[in-house]
Amino acid sequence: MTSLNNWFQGTRPKTLGAAVAPVLVGSSLAHYENSFNLTISLLALLVSVSIQIAVNFANDYSDGIKGTDNQRIGPVRLVGQNLASPQAVKNAAFLFFFISAISGLIITILTKQWWFLLLGISAIIAAWTYTGGPKPYGYAGFGEIFVFIYFGLVAVLGTTYAQTLFFKPYFLIFAISIGLFATAILVTNNLRDREKDLQNKKITLAVKLGDSKTRVLYAALLIIPFVLVGSMFFTNNSAINTTIQIQLLALPVAWQALKPVLAKVEGKELIAVLTKTGQTELFWALLVCLALVRG
């Protein structure tokens, strides 16, 4: 019988910051626009965290039955390490997809934005087919696109729009920034697993680019958000200018993540980088949230 600790580790808790960060930023933008709704924010958080856990279980199941997770380093693989049956892990994925769907449905009913249903369905389909189905796009180097869109653009803008019911162009800068941080997490993961993925014919973006170019990509993903938000310096908006300044406090954490990648560490040493990358995104989001809420 699978222990509760193994199930918890199977959720890959170090990745869950990528689900919390976009909701923090999206809700703080809504607050800045005097449209904050605590109920919608909490429901959006439940949607985001649930779908992140569902994706992690779905990947565990799909990679496990393909044998891709055999003898991997990194987080617990329930199926690959024979810690849980494939069916049990699949059921766990469906359970969290269901929780995410119900939470999203409630948001849709409360806001009367029925097109949210299509957005939610597309997110669940994209999450499952990342490594599942006959032609998983995560095996063809397109996983980063899914993460950028759904854990960046959709998560931030969806959270904001559900509360404000309007869009402003500057929202997009914050959504893109969160998407880049989230993508950096996946790039770190795929850099760590690059050799094993190549052996198992899982052609991730890291496999396609090779080691050196993947490290350059990671550096760009980690640095560009600071530049993007910094580009708003000339807006003459005190809250935005405070955001620009306060976000720089996350740079030391970003450097702790980036330095080992530039030093070309490999294998198990990249596990710490994965943790630091998630911490960078979450800390950056908290700083942005603080600046916008105070503004």
C-alpha cells in the first residue's frame, strides 16, 4: 500500500509554487484595479494547484507505463519506482482534474463568463496530452509552450479577468514574466533528465537544443522577467515604479539558481537548481504582490 508520504511526494511539491505564483500576481493586479474578490482568488488558486498536481500525477502515470521514468534521478516516481499501481496514479490525476474542473465551473457561474468553460477544457486536455495519449507533445519538444501559456498567460490573465472583467495591456507584461519563470522550471527539469530522455526517445526541447543551448535558454528565461517589468519604468505610475524596484530583491535568489547552471553542473546537482528556480518565481510573485497591493 502506498504511504501518504509517497503520495505527497508524488505531487512534486517543489513545483507547486508555479501554481501559486500566477494567482498571487493575477489577484494583486485585480486589487490594484480595485476589483479584488477573495472568493474568486481562492477558487483560482484551487484551480491552479489542482491542475498542477493533476499534471504531475498524469506525467507520473504516462511516463511510468512507457518505462521513461525507470532509473531516473529527481523526485519520486510512483509508477516508475513501483510505489503505486499505474491505475491508482491515473485515478489520482483524474481526481485532481475533477477538483480543478469543479472549481473552474464555480468561477464560471459566479462571473457568468461561459467561455471560461472552453478555456478549462482546453487546459485539462493539454495537461493530459503533455505525456499521455498516442502522440504526447511533451515527447516532441513542445512542453515549454504548454507551461508558458497555461501557467503564465492563462493563469495570470484568467485570475485577473475573472475579478476585473476587463483587460489592460500592462497585465500582459506580468503574465509573460510569470510564464517565463514557470517555463524555466520545466527547462531545468528537462536539462537534468536530458541524457535519460534521449535514451528513452523522449525528445524534449533540452534534447533538441543540446546541453549548452539549453543552459543559455534557462538563463534568458530567468533574466527576461526582470527586464520586462523594468521596461515599465517610464510609466510615471508610483505603484508600477515600486514594483520595478522591489522585484530586484529577487535577483540574489535568481543568481543562486543561475550560477550552477552556468557552471555546467549536471545530474543530481540540478535538483537544487529546480528548487531555487521555483523559489525565485514565488519570491518574485510575492514581491510584485506586495508592491501592487500597497499601491
